[in-house]
Amino acid sequence: MWDVKKMMRKYTIILLSLLILLALPSAVAASTVVISPTTVNTGQSIGIAFTGLENNDVVRVTITSTNIVHQTGVDWYNLTSFNMPFSLANGQLQVTGTNVNQMRAEVEKGGTLVTYTRTGGPDLTLTENHPFNAGTYAIRVGGQVTNPAQPVGVDLTFEGIAQNVGAGNHNLVFTVSGARSANINVQVLINEVLEANQNIAIVTGGGGGGGGGGGGAAPAPVGPPAAPTVTSIETTTLAVDTTTGALANTYVVETPTETAQLRLPAGTVAQDAAGNTLSSVSINDIPSENVPSQSEGAAFSFAGSAVVGSPAGATFSPAITLTFKLTPEQILHMEATGEVPSVQRYNAETGEWEHVPTTYNLVTGTVSAQVDHFSIFAVFYQPVATDVTPPTTPVVSVPATTAVPPTSEVPAEPAPFPWMYVFIGVVIILLIAGGAYYYTKK
């Protein structure tokens, strides 16, 4: 005879083990944080990459700075182009200064400046509630040094509850400037758990520089790290390499409706109308009723998407990329009429719309153009030119417009048969049958 009790115990253990194994994939998912690089020249960027962050996670970032040697005539320790990829509800800012008095912290976003001050010393702590919405900030902290013969330290902590966290990875990027050298430590805690702890040396690019006795030499500068990409909505503050005058980072700026974006690669020279280096750029949607009309009898018609870049008259060398996201209605219109999208800029002097070389892809629903100066830009429907011979590949072309052929669809492979669930079902049936047998014979 079977020992039903032993069988029940045995199958129960097997069933519990299988259920635990099935639960493991969801249990192992967790946030990870990577901070890089470990050495930067002053004016270069540091990135904090978040993976697996979720809404309502409590995030705390602490940047501890020691042995700060300021640039001549500068008493500020700056975190410029401080890009927040998500919002922090109940945000709090704390700054602690060592060997400083009359400490001040300035937080600027979108032209709005908030200043916090503390007096006393030689060591000060400033704690303020401050909202941190997604976007680009400029944070300046510093004050009067109490004793120039002693090292200066500034610690910056900001924390809050993560909000508006979209899918994928999120990069928080900031640029340190105002110091010839410093040692900093960056710590990131998520839900009170330390996820990353990285020491970073800020050094002066180029050799030379004597300076005070004792101690080993500062770490030798390494090759510049890959320029991070800073993503913002509507406006972004630009960090510029002071030696070349070009952008130190790559910037992606989207309109408030996220229907269009600008991409400014690192190395781009961005200047205002007077030839001065740009400190920020913006891109905004234009309501259809405010879009200048095209000339009577024009062969093209407005498609419904228009933006304006600012400051007016800004120039870019090389040209930067403007990309529009096509709506389903716009794509259906073009498929039905055979028309193609054309990006055009408005010439305020002539009152005419001018075609800009355009690339589009109806599969991804995007249309892009290279622009070398700011203006009003819009998407128009344009008939296919009759004198253009279609190539052998399925690409539709108009003058100065290139279509990207749609990728062929690969049939999805059938899902594998769920043997694991069948096995679990069999085990459950055996347990039920064993229990019935046991109670029948009891």
C-alpha cells in the first residue's frame, strides 16, 4: 500500500518549489545605478544612469566635495546643465559648506532663479524644500572662504519621490565647473538602499601648474569621456567647452507636446545673432491658427505641425537635426493621396515658405531636416514630382527629400508550448487525487 501521507508531503514540497521558481523573475527585478566616469576635466560631465526606477521610489543623491581649488577669481562651485530626467515630489535641497561663511545656493530653471542663503561659519548647513520637475537646471553653491589656508568642502544633497518615470533607462547628467581641481564622491540611495557609491577626481586639463608643496601630484587627466546626451522639454541650458567654444554635451530638446525635437550633437558651435556663444535653446509648438499662410497657388499644403526655435537668429555649425513625429492622421492622408512630407522654414523677410532638405520614414512616423539657424518650421504635404524616377527599391522621392524604405516584417515565431504549466497542472491533479484517496480510505 502507498503511504498517502508521505506522498502528500512529497508532492506538496515539489509544488511549493515550482511556485517559488515561477515567482523568481518578478522578485529579482530591482533598480540599478551606474555613475561614470571616475576622472573628468573641469567643465566635463558626469552621468548617473538609473535602470528599473519606478514611480514613488524615494531617490536621494549626495555629492560630497573635498579639497576644492577654485578657479582664479571664482568662489562658486557650479553644477551646470544639471539634467533631471524625472520629477521629484516633496523635493528637498541640502547644502553643507566646510570652511565657508555667507554661503549661498542658487537654483535656476527656465529663466527662473531661486536663491537660498546662510550666514555664520566656518561650517554651514542649508536645508530647503525645493521642487524638482523634469528638466535642466543650473545649480551654483559657494560662499566666502573662511580660511584660505584650509581646504574647502561643499556637500549637495537633493531628494524626493520619483514621479513621471517613463519606461527604459534614465540618465541624470551634470557638469562641474568653477574648480581647477577637487575630489568628489557621488552616492545614490533608492528607498534608503545604497545603490551606487563612486569617487571622482576633477582635474585641470593640460599639464603644468605648480602649486603648493607636499603631497602627491593630482591624478593625470585621462581622455575625455564620451559626451552624454541631455534630454529636456522645451528649454535646455548648454554647457560649452571653453577651449573650443563648442557644445560639451549632446542635447535633445522636445516641444511641450513632444511632437517635435531638436538634436544638438556635442561639438556643435551654437551662437546667437550677434555671434556670442549660446547659453540655452528652446523649441515650442505653434498653434495652427498662428502659422503664416503659404502663397496663393502653392503646390503644398500645411500638414498641421509647426514649431519655432529660440533665441531668434541663433546659428549652428554644423547644422542640427529637427525631427517631427507624424500623427496617424497625417500618415493616413499621405497613404491615401500619395503626397509626401516636406519640412519648410518661414522666411520673414520675403514672407515665403522655403523647402528644407527632408528625410522621412512612414514606418517610424518621423520626418527630419537639417537646420543651420532658427526660424519657424512646419511640415507640409507636397505632391511627388513627376520628373523623379522611382528607384527599384520601394522608396518615394521628391526634390531634396529622401524616404527611408519600410523594413520588411518578419513573421513572429510561435510561442513555445507551456510545458511548465502542464507539469504544474499534473502535480496539482495528483495532489487532489491523493487527498481524495486518503480521505476515502480513512
